[in-house]
Amino acid sequence: MQPASPVLVAVLGDQLTPDLASLRDQDPAHTIVLMMEVWDEATYVRHHQQKIALVFSAMRHFTEELREAGWTVDYVRLTDEDNSGSLTGELARAIERHDPREVRVVEAGEWRVQQAIDEWAGRFACQVTILPDDRFLCSKAEFAAWAKGRKQLRMEFFYREMRRKTGLLMDGDEPVGGQWNYDSENRKPPKEGLSAPPRPLFEPDEITREVLDLVAERFGSHFGDLEPFHWPVTRAQAGQAADAFFAERLAQFGDYQDAMVHGQDDLFHSMLSTSLNLGLLDPLELCRRAEAEYRNGRAPLNAVEGFIRQLIGWREYVRGFYWHEMPGLAEANELGATRPLPAFYWTGETQMRCLADCVRSTRANAHAHHIQRLMVLGNFALLAGIEPKAVQDWYLAVYADAYEWVELPNVAAMVLYADGGRLASKPYAASGNYINRMSNYCSGCRYKVALKTGPDACPFNPLYWHFMARHRDRLEANPRIGQIYATWDRMGEERQAEYLASAEAFLDSLEPAEPGWAREP
Ligand code: FAD
Ligand code: DLZ
Ligand code: SF4
């Protein structure tokens, strides 16, 4: 008797979860798991070298984990002869090799990849089953139902639904502590000498070393330092990273969530986004652990609620928002921003100390923490009117945790207000004052944060007013920001002209980036 043809389960590079919907309930004896390192995924943007190494190493380690659990894995390496370079091409070759009766795959995290997957059923003779990614708490349909009829999609209301749904930090129907959100207690400026315990660093093993050599050879011209490489690449390492966070940093995460300290790249952040996005950690499990830390008296409510809000609030919300707003979100440019990305985003060569430090961390670690991404790198792009696509490409290329489903809503909607306010109630625009309050950057900067105009003024100061003035028509009616125009009007024409001239002189001095950093020219 002929053996029954197998089921072929395609597992994408960010689906490294043993309980993935496509693997669940399958019989390892009659299943072949297909994993594919392909050129297209490694180069659709020119990812930071550490990101490629992280994804390939985690994929290879996951293969080991699956094999130990009894699965047969057909693993395609980037360097395999005849590697076609695309996921669809490699699936076609695998279908020839295995003649499966069914191909199973969990929906992709990115629109671009999902478009390709949607063509598989028409292209291949066998049955193709596409399953929802239930590693997220909120399905696409659930988000769409919540969003229906709402003009603005505010995270806060979505978040409350997620709290009710999961029961996290709930006392019956009421939020623990009486408030849903302790954001106002997440904004302590850094005190002198603030430092956090170092996060665990994972030394490359043999598998990772081989990948690092491959990346150095094939992708050595991409942005970013490849080494030192310390990311968790296995579920066990990601678990250790989470343990260390809960034991050593969670308690202060809340107070210093928005703080920035020169040269202190992680502070009290969890540094778990890369593991979460690869599927090495389960967000709900992390939230339950965080809640236990609060209930056991080991971490305060502002820290635990803040952490849970990031995961079941922001993370779930931006994913829902992405699928709800695509493909238009990738093209949105409601503020009509057209300036090219300045070269310093890639080179780090700027005298603005805050930006130089954030680009340094980005280059060295393939990471910058949230407030650096939002209020330094993002705020500058917003105020300077940088073209959204260039900013989106930059963020997608430079961070080890970047996938379009999470990057794009944060960049286009939260940072650039390119969606015209579907996501954020107002643009996150700020002058140098904000950065000065929340960091120790300004004291060592060549620019003076106290100066408002002129060549020595902190460029954020005139840029802030330039932005407000050029978008007055749109922003004046916004109740959360419109009152600022009374201050602008009180300045008088002469002072206003000084602000605008200072901003323009600075903008004129910006050197645009050479093409080709983010995408192949
Ligand atoms: P922590 O501060 O410890 O937060 C805990 C977790 O909450 C994170 O690991 C992450 O999973 C989640 N989280 C926090 N904020 C957000 C948010 N705004 N959106 C979604 N999830 C959130 N995060 C990514 O994972 N990938 C990206 O490509 C990405 N791009 C961003 C671009 C911009 C412009 C901004 C403002 C934010 C972006 N973020 C992105 C969100 C956030 O900055 C990172 O998740 C965070 O810095 C990761 O570090 P951490 O794990 O130490 O986070
Ligand atoms: C990010 C990435 C990279 C660098 N390489 C691969 C790869 O070779 N094979 C793969 O399956 N996935 C890779 N990924 C992750 C994919 O781009 C990811 O599946 C999409 O971003 C989400 O749809
Ligand atoms: Fe940044 Fe301005 Fe402060 Fe310099 S003075 S570090 S440019 S905010």
C-alpha cells in the first residue's frame, strides 16, 4: 500500500511557536514542517544585520526544537543550491519534493506576505488551508467589529475591552485600583545617576556563529553592527530574559517608562519585543506573570498596569489597526510631508546629542526604546516634515523587532499623524523642553535647549513652531492642541518670523540621505 501523502506545514520566520495553529492537532508522523530562508524576506528592506541574524538563528534553533519533539522538518537554507529566493518559489519546490495532500499555513504578519499566500490556493493543486494567527488575543474580525462605526480608534477603549476579556488586573467588573490606566504615573524624569541592572546577554552558540558568518558575508553592507550579538534566539533564552526582567526591572518599569539616559540603552524596559514578535514568548503568559508580581506585592500597580497596557493594549491594538487600515495606511500622507530623510538617521552624524545617541543605540543594538523612537527620532521626523515612506522604511529596516504590522501603525499613525488622526488624538509634537525634562541629553549638547531661535538654539524649538504654524488650518480646531495658537499669536509677527527663519535655516542645512540604505536602489 502506498503511504498516505503528507501534510506540509509552512512555518514563517516569525511563527516560531510550537503550539502554532497550523501545527496544533497535526500528527508528526504524517506531517512535514517546511521552513525557508529566502533572499526576498531578507532583503525586502535592507534589514539591520542583527535582525537577519536573529531571524535565521531563531529559525534554525526552532527547527532543532521541533525535531527533538518528533517533527520532520524540511529546512531550506539561504545558501542551498536552487533556492529560488521567495517563499512561494520554495513552497513550489517543496510540493514537488513531498507531493502533499494539503498545505497548511498560519496567516502572515505582513500584508505583503499575505498577498503572496493568498495566491497559493489558485496556484497549487493540493488543498491550501490558511489559519488565523491566534497567538494574538484579538482576532482581525473582533477588531473590525470593535472599530465599526467609530470615527476615531482610540487605544484606551480597546484596551478596556481587552482587560475585561482577559480578566487581567480586574476586581470583578472594575479595574484593580479603581483606574484603568496609570499612564500619568509612567513619566518620572530620570534622576541623577539613574541606572538599571543589565539585562542578560546571550553568547552566540555554534548555530548562531554560523549564521553570523553568513550574514557578514551576504549582508555585510546593510546598516548596523552585526556584533556583539546578544539576542535570545531560543524559547529557553527568551524565558530567561523574561525572568530577569520580572525579578530585576519590572518594579521600576512604570516610573521610568518615558525616561532617557545618555548611553543607557535599555533602562528598565523589558527588551522582550524581539522574542514576542518571533513567537518565542506568549504575551498573555507574560501579562499573567506581571499581574502575579503585583498581587504578591513585588511590583507596584503603575509598573504592572503599564506593562500589561503595552502588551494587551498597544501591541494588540496596533496589530488590529494595521489590518483594519491596510493597504491605505502604507500610502497615507495627510500632512503632505515631502522632505527627504536626513543622512544622520543612517550615519548618526549630527550635533543634536539626543538624536546622535538614539541612532548610535539603533546601530549598535538594532534597538532603541519606545520614547527614543517616539519623542526623539519620531518627533524630529514629524516636525521636519519627512516623507512618510522614507521614515517607514527606516524604522522597518533598523530595528530587530520590526515587522510591518507593528512598525507601520506606530510610524505612520502615531509618530507622523499621516492617517490624519485615526489613531492618535493629536500629533505627538514636542519642543526641546520635553526632551530636556525626560532625559539628560541636553546638558552635553552643542545646542542650547533654553534658546528658542538662532544658530545655537535647540533645533526642536523653532521646528516645533514651524510645524504648528504650517499645520494651523488642520490643528487649530483640535481641542487637545488648538489652544497653543493663542501663545503663537501673542508672540507677534517679528518673533514669529524669527522662529520660522530659524527653523528654515536649520532645515536647509540638512543633508539628505543617499538612496539605497533602506531598499536596493
Ligand atoms: P517595553 O517597553 O518593555 O514594552 C513591553 C512590550 O510592549 C514590548 O516588548 C512590545 O511588545 C509592547 N509594546 C510597547 N509599546 C508598543 C507599541 N507602541 N506598539 C506595539 N507594541 C508595543 N515595536 C515592535 O515590536 N516593533 C516595531 O517595529 C516597532 N516600531 C516602533 C516604531 C515607533 C515609531 C514607535 C514609537 C514604537 C515602535 N514599537 C515597535 C513599539 C515599542 O517602541 C517597542 O515595542 C519597544 O521599544 C520594544 O522594547 P521593549 O521590548 O523593551 O519594550
Ligand atoms: C524577517 C525575515 C527574514 C529576514 N527572513 C525570513 C526568511 O528567510 N524566511 C521567512 O520565512 N521569514 C523571514 N523573515 C520574517 C518574514 O519576513 C515574516 O514572515 C513576515 O515579516 C511576516 O509576514
Ligand atoms: Fe536634543 Fe535639543 Fe537637547 Fe540638543 S538641546 S539634546 S538637540 S533636545
